[in-house]
Amino acid sequence: MYKTFIKQVLLTIIIGLTMTGCFLELQRDYEYESSVLDPHVNMTAWEYFETRTDLFSIFMSAIEYTDMKAYFTQTEKKYTFLALTNVAMKSYMQDRFPGATNITECDKASVKKLLQYHLVDGEYSSYHQLQVEPMYVLTLLKGEEGLMTMLTRKNPWQADAGKVVVNDTGSNGSSYMRLAVTSNIMPTNGVIHVFDAFCYYKR
């Protein structure tokens, strides 16, 4: 009997709440203020990395180790910086130099090639230059090893819409496809795309 009483009380409350919602006046207007996140950061690529040493400390050490810092601090020329997180850099060290615990223990010429491949001549963002079809871009690594394709996903039905893709499957030999984890950060000297896996050309 007690359970039946409780059920009746709950049912009455639910019906009452439902009915009160039916008599509310419809909202006729709403002042919506649209806004778009500004991707521009008022600093160079290097200065941006300095704000996120939790992500880029190994990458920054590699840049200094190979004497390539000037590319990241200058403001006369636009580059596309494919920034590698600590996850990507640790993966590179394990893959190419097993046992290395510091980037300075790795062969300097090899590390420099890695960085040159991740530095693209010109500014390639999803806002202007990148297309939905793979396009070859010019990296600072010369010759066949420097071959790279880039594109951006723009189809809203794709799970990775808005992502920047390097070496889309089948577009550049047997190179592995890499998707940026963050795209289109716009420093004063180009554009930054962030990757959790290092990119390289494979014939």
C-alpha cells in the first residue's frame, strides 16, 4: 500500500511539472553575438613554443642542437612549421636511435634532416593555400627525401574535418599519413601545425 501511494505521488508530480511546461510563453527573440576564434598569436613560432615547453621541450632542444633556431625566430619570411610534440620526438628517438634518452645523443645530421623535413617553405594553412586534394610542398630537405604532400579535410561529414594531413595515404610513395593534432596556429612568421607523430618520406 505504501509503495502504491509513493508511485501515485511521483506520478502526480511528474504530470504537474509536464503541464506547467506547456503554458510557458514561447521565446520570441535572442540576441546572438557571433564570434570566431582568432588563430593569430602575436609572437614568432619560437616564442609560441616557449609558452608550451610542456609540449615542445625536446623539439626546441633539437632546434638548438642543430643550429636551426634562426628559422623559427626570424620574421622576414613565412614558413609552415610542422611542430613535433614530446610524444613525437620520443618516438623518433626510439625508432632511429634506440636507447637515446636525450636528443643530443642522436646523430646531429639526422636530427637536422628531421627538422628540415618539418619546415615547409611558404605559408600553408587551411584558411588560404591548402586544398582538399594532396599537393606537393617544398620542404627544406632537398632531394627525394624531402618529398611531401599536404591537404586539409573540409568535408563536414568526415570525422577529421578541419585537420591538416601530411602524406595522405597513396599520395607520396609509401609514406605514412600523419594528421595534425592542432592546426592553423598563426605566428608572425608563418603557420604552425602540431603533430604527435614524426613525418618522413618512404619510397
